[in-house]
Amino acid sequence: MSEGEAVRRLLSAAAVRERAHEMLALALEGKVEGWRVDLDRLEDAAALTAKVTRETYPSLDIPFHARWRHFVAGPPDLPAAWPERGRAAFDLVILSVLLDAGTGPGWSYLDPVTAQRFARSEGLAVASQRMIGSGALATDANSLAGLDSATLARGFQVGPDNPLAGLEGRAALLRRLGAQALARPDLFAVADAPRPGGLFDALAARAERGRLPAPAILALLLEALGPIWADRLTVDGIPLGDCWRHPALSRDDASDGLVPLHKLSQWLSYSLIEPLEWSGIAVTDVDGLTGLAEYRNGGLFVDTGVLVPTDSGSWTAEHQVSEPFVVAWRAMTVALLDRMAPLVRERLGVAEADFPLARMLEGGSWAAGRRIAAELRPGGGPPFTILSDGTVF
């Protein structure tokens, strides 16, 4: 394998899963500084996840974990005709997912349509839905490339009494998205003017006999969106996005010490499945994607005692997302979700084929992480203070 091939392999869900499980195995041997793993507590995490799943979805008719679940103020208004419906759905969900990072504890959104107030992921989803629906956030590439943070601040109702973490980082991310859509018409303008929703046409063209593997969605997204991530690793000219260094993982090639996670890109991959299936494309191998390395799933394992920091100062310190402590936490979260899934299925009495990982995340582990966080911490925030630019957590 050439150096370039070793690096490009990191742009896959398979690499995320492989290195996440390697990190967990090393931690179980006491070889990951800052962490201890207690697998005996995994049953507790599984029990809570199964309990929340059964309460939320009594019939176990569970949709995939996707951004669509967060448009809680009512379904988005989409065109009736295909393929414009698919492009519009992609526009909405791509922009909304890219805006979906941690808000900080003090932000909320008052929906002018329903007069309801929403916070965190639901608030960001509804705010982005309203901005796009009203035209305040245009979806063509030229408009996105010129987006300023003031426009986003108005749409998200940001002010001194309603601060939103990482506002400028979010605006800059969308500007880079617009620039990338203009630079790659082969991906973003296959059948229409450059726009995020142009990826609908690119993915539809990659389906074979009406079928498309879910990891192929991620592969396209990592190719299409790689250059939009600022201040991220680039190796041999290849932008790696949500990929970080950790000294515990050793290789004898250019991928030495690198830990791919691709949280937002995988969250987006899950969220694009439904519009593709609405269009008649069957998405297969959904479990080829991984669990998401974010603070709800990660918090579940910390708050149930599966993952235990070995330094008491970790609880009060401010952490950068690039720190080995955080990288290891996120990677082990991915591996533990895989390990927990069979335990949750057993408790619910469901088969793997009927309860893929995407349903456990939705049912599920994300909601269980949110519930236990609310019980343990005012405001229900993550167990650690993470300094985020609005593009990771």
C-alpha cells in the first residue's frame, strides 16, 4: 500500500471502526493514558438505552437516527416533484447538519411559527429550517460563499442574553461549503446550478440497479466536503477532516497515530438515507456506518461508569477537541456502541436485521445520553468542557 493509499483509507467508515476498536482494546490493557474502561458497567448503559427506547418507541417501530427527527416544529415544506424534491431535501439537511454542533448552555430559539422555544439540536434544526424556508439562508453556492456571521446570528436569534457557541465557525464553514460547491461542479452541479443539494444527483448516479451502500454515501461526502474543514489535518495533500492524532495508535506508514472519526459526515450520511429512499433508491449496508463520536453517546458511557477518567482534573479542565484525552474518548465511544448493540437487542428481544445500529442510536443511546446528563448536571451538558469551534461537537 502506498503512502497516499494508506492515508486515503482513513476516509472510510471501515477505518473509523477499525481504529476505534483498536483504541478500546489498548485502553482495556491500560495503554491509553487518561482513561480506564470498566466493561462490567456496559450492562448499565445497555439497560438505560433499552429502557429509553421502549418508552420512546413502545412498538419498536424506530426510524434511523437522522436530522429529520429534529425538525420538531413540523415537517419541512419541500417541492412535490422529483428530482427537485431530492435536491431541496439535501439542501436542508446538509446545511442543518453542518450547523449542528454544540450550542453551549445558554442558547435557545423561539420559533415564530409555533411560538414554541427549542434548545440544543432541536433548536438548531428548527432555526435552520425557518431560515431556509424564508430565504434568509439561501442555498445556492454563490450566496453561501458570501454568507456573513451577522446573517446567521439574526436567524439564530443570537444576542448578549442568547449566546451561541462557535457562531463564526459555523458561518465560516458554510462559506467554505459554498466555495467548494463552486469549485467542484462535477459533484455539486451534475444536473443543476451549484448547490449542496446537487449531491443528490451525484449520489443517485452512483446507485447500481437502484441500490446504494450507505458507506458509499460517506465516501462521497468525505470527497465532496473534505476541503471545507478549517485547521484540520492534511497529509500528502489529502484533507482528513474529523481525524486526529493519538500516540497510542501506531503504524509504519503515513497514517501513523491517526484516528478518523468523521462524526458530522456520518451523521449527515444517516440523514441523507431517507431522501434517497423516497426517490426509489434502496440504501443497503446501513451498519457499514458507525456510531457517532459525539458527546451524547460518549456522555452515556462516562455517566454510567464504563469510561472513567484517571485524572480527577479532567472533570474541571477545559479540553481542546484535538487533545489525546478527547480523541480517545470519542474513538472508544464508537467501539462501545458496537459492543453495546447486541446487549440492547437482547433486552428488547429484537434481531440484528430488524434493529441495526442506526435504530439503536435513535431509540436509543443518544436519548439515553441526554437523559442521564440531565439527571446529573444542570442544563444537561456534556460531562467535560470541550472548547469547540462549532464544527465538531
